Amino acid sequence: MLRDITLGQYYPADSILHRLDPRVKFVGTIVYVISLFLFHNWGYLLGTVFLAVMIKLSKVPFKFITKGLKSIFVLLAITMVFNILFTPGEVLFRIWKITITREGVAMACRMSVRLIFLMIGSSLMTLTTTPNQLTDALESLLGPLKKIHVPVHEISMMMSIALRFIPILLEETDKIMKAQMARGADFESGNLVQRAKAMIPILVPLFISAFRRADELATAMECRLYRGDVGRTRMRQLKIARVDICALVIFVLVFAAVIVLRQFGL
């Protein structure tokens, strides 16, 4: 299950999405996420076609992208159950005190599709963009906030470190679980409370390992005289090319199409 988490991982490939300016991909992802909450009827079809085209252009295997959905299965199930049970409307059938409505089923389907599209779209950005590129993109986009003394560089650096630590901590967790299972630990059987207690032998060494890695990283940065953004230069400067402008225009057109479809109730 832990190896199925794709958010934060980078998949190397030679594709149009990989070569796009990270700022364009960052803005495009934000626009895409906003449009998810504006989908209405035909908007879901438009979003599906758009996402399918992006996956095709990324050259990332579809199976590799969708395996990350396993990590949100519980959240997806809870979302569907709550929408089905607590959305009022036309009653389809009633079981004891549980009422299932037509509107509840429709809302559960819509929210599930949005959650799946959100996970795939976010994963697609991180799979085609390195953590360093994401850091540079965020720092560049938030650059105007430096005038009001917002620590933009530090915020971007923290995001980059967090993204880098996701696969590392997942791999560390997998190793600890296998070591505990080799010693006879059982993480699958028992009720919810017993499973939660069984996770304690994993969490303690995991937190110790995370703090140790953080201390080693801080020491390494200090030894290299890291002083934040003061006098710092970049090896690669971000430049907007013609293909980036075309991609940004496409993102805006898709967003406008979603708004128009919603306004006309389509």
C-alpha cells in the first residue's frame, strides 16, 4: 500500500509536460483544481477528456498514475457513505432508519469523481516536475510577497524538503513494517483499536528516523554555509517559451469552457 502512493514522486521521461515551465504547470494545476468544483454534467466529460490527454502527453504509464488511488480508498469510501446517507431528496429506498436518496447517490458519485480527478491531477504535476523545479516555481510566483517581508524562499524550501521526504519516509516505513513482521508482528488481524496499537512499534522508530534525517540535513546545510535567499543564485533560470504560453492558454480556455457549461446548466 505504501509503495502505491505516487504523490511527491518524480517519474523521469521525455515528454511535453516534463519540458514545460514549472510555473505554468503549477498555475495550470491550481486552475484545474478550481475547475473540479465547477463541474456540472458535461463538465465532467470535458474534465475526463482533458485529464486523459494530459496523461497521454506525460508519457507516464496510466497504471503507475492510478495505483496512487489505493491510498485514498478509505477517504473515498467515507465520502461516498456520508453523501449517500445525509443528503436529503427523493427517497429511493429505506432500510430501517437509513434513507437512500437519489440526490445522495448523485452527490456521492460527483464527489468521488472529483476526489479521483484531484488525486490524479496533483500526482501528474509531481510526476512530471522535480522538487527543485517546484521550489523554483513557487518562489518565482510568490516573489512579489517579498516586498512585504514574507519569507518566500524559506516557504519554498520547506515545500521542497517535504516533497523529497515523502518517498524516503514511505520507504523507511516499509522497511520497518517488514522487519516487525519478520519478528512476528501482525498488522492485519484484529479490530480497529488492536490495529492502531500494532502501529506503535512502527511509529516510534519512524519518528526517530525522521528526526535523525532532519538533523543530518540541517547539519549538512549549515556546513555548506546555507544562509537562505541572501546572495543566492540558480544554476538554471526559468524562462517562458512559446509552448508554455500555448499551454497556459489551453488551461484558461478549458477553465472558461467549464464556467460557460455551468452557467448554462450543461
